[in-house]
Amino acid sequence: MDPRTNRGLSRRAFVKSAVAIGGATALSACLDREENPDVPSGPSDLSSYPARQHAWNDALTRSEAGNVLMPKHHLLLPLRYTGDGPTDEERETVEAALQSLEHAYARGNDGLLFTVGYSPAYFDRFDDSLPESVDLPMPKALSSFEEPELEDYDAIVHLASDYGHVVLAAEEALTGRQSTLNGYEMDASFDGIFEVQERRTGFIGRGLPAENQDVDGVPEGDPVPEDSPLYMGFVSGFEENQATEDRVTIAEGPFAEGSTQHVSRIRLRLDDWYDEQNREERVAEMFCPFHAKEGLVEGAGHNLGTSSQVDDKCAETLDEDARTYGRVGHSQKMVSVREDGRPIILRRDFDSTDGGEAGVHFVSLHRGIGDFEKTREAMNGEKQVQASPAIRQRVNNGILEYMFVKHRANYLLPPRAHRALPTPNP
């Protein structure tokens, strides 16, 4: 689909389409269609920038309720390192390319946010091991019913902006296909050091899923609500239902101020979600049966404020709800892995139409990968399967029935000082 010919698409759907296609033609078309294409540039002096790559929250806008609003457009670029090193010269080149992005665009929704992470496979090329302060195992299947492809790319870049053309231009500049970015002359690129292995694109925000629901995995009839930021019809990322950036930050060692990142590619099959489940059942399986019974969720759930309001009381009735209602809620199961009242992972996932299928690129941050694995274990709901014959491993067990994990990968997000081809002990 050539974005230049799609004049019938809404602007939002058009921009999503352009980001998914990629390349210079899509970038040009995107610039033609996006409103207010002028984007603020970054500072000439980057010394005020945070040490943490993942310190996005202070740069992001918030909803009226106070929840962080993720950038609308996202691009994940898995990379292969092509050199024999890494060498100091290559590190200088990679750092110069990343700093060029920071000079070209201000940090924030109306500019650009990005991270670069490195996999266990990348670090395996060194004689030294990662320090004990870094929990970064190889990815693995995390349930008895999944068979994901376990990825071994060397690195991954995550680009995010409210403007599709910003994401596309940053990709073109990083890969050496254009020399200027937002009026700034690029000092370097990844060309000759990293090769992009694939492109993974997506979006999040009120109205975007509804405008992009004509894909495999979403039933006919336009069931996705206009006020939902995600395909499953409900708000996610409530402020009080996210780990803080401090909680997901490595506290000590050479990678202090860094974090770990899990990236999953998940296929959605929402025919049963929308066609077989009524709204009350969807609320019960996304939140908990109490929310459904009391009618606590209006529309997509924007009325809930900064919390899903699934609390310890909901967790205490988990087994009872399994026996009484024959189903349990996704959020209800997650309460068991909270610390000081909040989750131990920070989600930055987004929806996708890659491959013409409804999907989720699940991106999460944590102090160590073990925190993610513990959270996923709670999501599996093994104990609830035993509590009621109506609940099976993937039926009436939160939202597991509608999600199919196709890929898994783990990465280390070093602090900015070590983000360019780090050694295990920089």
C-alpha cells in the first residue's frame, strides 16, 4: 500500500500506515499529511539529560487524571552487530549517532524518546561475564502452553513519538539513509556497525485502535470502542498500576542507573473476546468480577482515574471468585506480585498491525528479568485453574485465551554513559 495514494484514510490511520511501511517515500507522505510538522529540537549541551535511558516519564505528557500518556507511534528495530570488535572507534560512532538524535529532537511526546538495549547473545562474545547486579538470562518460554521463538539479536532500538514522521526520520538517519534530521547534520550513523533485522511498528492512544481494526484477529462490526487506547477496549498503564522508574532501575554495579527490558511479540485473537463475551464478562476478565458486578468501569475505564481500583480486597477473593463466577480477572491475579502496593514492572507496550494481524508488542522494564518472569507466572493463574473446573489454563483465566506469544527477547538498557556497544564491565 503506497501511502501517497491513500487520501481516503483519516490522518491518524494514514500516519500509522506510513510508519508501518517505512522508508523515504512513507516519510515524505507522512510529512505531507501530519498536522503541525514542526518539531522542537534538542539542546546543544546534553549534560542536563538524565543518566537513565528509560527516564521517560518526566518528559511525557499526562492525562487529565494524571496518567502518563505514551507517545502514539512506536518502532522497534532489532539489530545485528556486524563488526569484529566492538572497538573504541565503533563506540564513538554509535554514541555520536545517538547524540545526534538527541540534538535533533527534544525529549517528549512532541519530539523523540528512544532507548538502545543489548541482549545476552551480544554479551556472550566477551570473555568476561556480566556483573551479579545485572539479571539478564536468555529468554525462555514462560508457560506450558506457549512455544515462542526465542530471539538472539544483539541489540534493539525503541523509537517513540506522537509524530509518525519523527519516528521514520530517526530510523532513516540512524541507518545512514539521510544525513540531516530536523535541520541538524547527523554526526554519524549505525551504517557498517549494525544491520537492522526487521521492523516492528505500532501505536497506542485513544481512537487509534478503532481506526485500525480492519485486520485479522479483530471480528467484523468494528467492536473496538473509539475511546479505547488499545485493541482490547480498556485503558492500561494507570499511574498506580505501574512500577516507578526508580523501582525498575539497577541500583549498583557498573550498569547502575540502567534497567532490563523484555520484548514480546504477541498475536491477538479477539473474535471470542468481542463476539462471545458480553461487556460485563470482558470487565470481569480484564479487571475482576467485583468490578463487573458493581459497574465500576465506564466505557474504556477513563473514569477510574490513576488506578484500576483492583486492590488487595480483589486479590483476597481470587479463589472464591474462581469458584463463584467461574472466571478470574487479569488485574486481579497481578495483585499478588505488587511491592509497596505497586507492580514490580513498568509496561511500555503498544498495539500493532504488523503482518496484517492485530497484535501487541509487549515492552516492559524491570530491575531484573526475574521480576518479569515472576509477574508472568502470576498471570498464568495456575492456582486458579485448580480452584474451579470452569477455569482452564487459557479459558476464563484473565485474558490468556486471547493472546498468543510468538517471540520473546531480553535486553539490558545500560545508562546513557555506557549505551554504545558496552563491555560486560565498562
